[in-house]
Amino acid sequence: MTSIRFDFQNRAGRRLSGVLDTGEGAPNAYAVFAHCFTCSKASLAAVRVSRALAARGIGVLRFDFTGLGDSEGEFGGGLSSDAADVVDAVRALGQRGMNVRLLIGHSFGGAAVIAAAADLESVTAVATIGAPAGADHVLRSIPPEIADLGDDQAREVIIEGRPFRLSGAFVRDVREQDQDRRIAALGRALLVLHSPVDATVGIDNASHIFLTARHPKSFVSLDHADHLLTKPADADYAAGVIAAWASRYLPAAPAVQAVERAHGVVHVEETGVGPYQNRVSGAGWSALADEPIEVGGLGTGPSPLEWLAAGLGACTSITCRMYANRKGWALRHTTVEVVHTARTATSKDLFERAIRFEGDLDETQRARLFEIADHCPVHRALTEGSVVTTREMG
């Protein structure tokens, strides 16, 4: 499981904080998860459902709506704001080459993804979990006097034990939403998941959504689950249902061929996740290479030069271990740290290597191990030069 930071800017210029969950291989499809009212991307449902879907080959971006969690801005823009954030999240992924086909919304997030879908051509399927039929359902947890405030007036309210500032504009926004029209005109496959014992958003909401929607539509009962899906088994079940259902509306997973690689052969191939991520594999192992976020990558693995530095560090440690074992020396533990400095117009690339040898070693043995470090194969390849040939792969 890989979870990486994925922040993006919404149309209002605010930085929204997100996490992109992916499995071990390249995702077959991408989704955006919209969390519940006043929750965050770290809510139990958001984390568990997203990670369970990632393990099934669907990369999921879960993010904090404006003013919540780690996102910038002021909370209280209503459904219009949340729907716009969903659209901006999908477009941010698309700009990185990750086209979103599936929207998932939990509770009020379900209302948000339904509202956002019409503006997202790439989306082919929408799944809601415990969603209200109307946006104004959230007003049940808000003091009625908020509606009497002006757009530029705000008052602190306590929701689920936490303070928030809301204005009359929030109330007016959710009251003006025509969810019935949106549900009827959704034009995407719809999956409604709801618990019959949901004490926060009653099961009648699911019935209304399902009856209002047009085919293709499906309904699945989350028996015995609570509204927040606090039991891991409930969240995993919901993810399994979503993945199985969505497979009909998502790109088919490519056939995976088992490849046996000879020792010494390293295979590097783009994963399709972000602009630079590559899968690096060899005989019995696999890892990722990427570029840092600050240069446009996703930061999911070492950069090529970090791989090179890692090769030097690993080769140093292994070579010294082989030598000490052959000599019968009491080398207990070796630690190597390598720092790379890129070349300039007047200097070559610099690899600064620091080594710590632990064990019952005398000064002569320690000095010899430092000499051996300079003879490791990667050190010699870097300092004595190498020959690189290139051919077209068959």
C-alpha cells in the first residue's frame, strides 16, 4: 500500500490537502472520495474505504474540503463549495495523467459527488454511502437562528462536539440545491449503499435516491453498520462491493504476466501513475522510482540519482560485510549514509559517504574496512568510469 501526499489548488486559490492511496501495482482506474459533513480525509470511512479500494487496483484521492482538516479557506460554503472542490480534485488528478472514472461520497459527501458529476465528463460511475436525499438534511444539526443571519454575518455552532462558524449564506445554499433534479439527470451508473440502522441519515434517504435515479442503478444494504462505518469489516465490505460493481463501468484490468528475470537484469517501466513514476524490478523484487513533488512528481519513490546513491551505500555495506566475515572480524553492524550534490559548470557530481562500523574492532581493522569501502563495485564504477550502450528492446 502506498499513500502519498497530494495537495492541489481549488478555483478559489486555496490549497486543499489530499492523500492518494494506491496499491502495489499501477492502478487500473482512479476515484475521488468525498468525506462526510465536518469530517476530514482522515475519517475512518475515508481511510478504510480508500485503502481497501487501492488494494483492489483503484487509486483513490481522499481530500479535505475547504476549511476542514489540513485544507486552507473558511468552512461554510455549503454544498456548492464542496461540489466545486470535488470537481477541482478530479481535474487536479487529470492534469497529472490520472483520469478519474469513479466518485465516492460518504454522507454529505455523497450529496457533493452527485452535485459534481454533471461537470465531470470522465466520470462514469458514482457511489454514495449513507448519503442524504437532500442537501438540507444537514440543517437538522444546525441552530435554526443561523438562517436569520446575513451573508456577511457568522455565528459559532457546535457540531459533533467541535466549533464551526456558519453564516446565513450556508443555510440558503443548501436550501436552494435541487438534488432531485440532479439525481434524475445523473447520467452515470449509481450505487447507493446505506445501513438500515443508520441513526444519522435514515434509510428512507436511500430509498428516495434510488427511486429518483434512473438506470443503471443499484442498491446494497450495509446491514448492522453505523453511519460512520467505524467497524473495519463494514468499511472493507463497502469497498469490496464498490470495486466489484464499478468494474463494469471502469477500464478492464490489463492481463498481468509473470516475468522471471535473470540476476543482474533490471527492468524499468512507467506505471501510468503521475507523470514520472516507474516500476523498477529484478529477480524476485520490485520497487518504485519517481521524482519529488516539488519538481512535478508524486514522491512515491527515490529519484534516479537517489537510486544511484542508494546503490553506492548498499554496495559499500555489503562489500565491507563480506570482507569482515571472510576475515572473521567482529563487525556487528554497518551504517552508510550518502548525500549527492549535482554537478555545476565548474565541478563534477559529488557523492559524500559517511560510514559507521560497530563492533569489537581495533583501529587497524577499522582503517582497513574504510579502504575496502573504496573498492566496492559501485564506487569503482562511479570513480573509474563505465561504458553505457543502448539498443532497441525487442
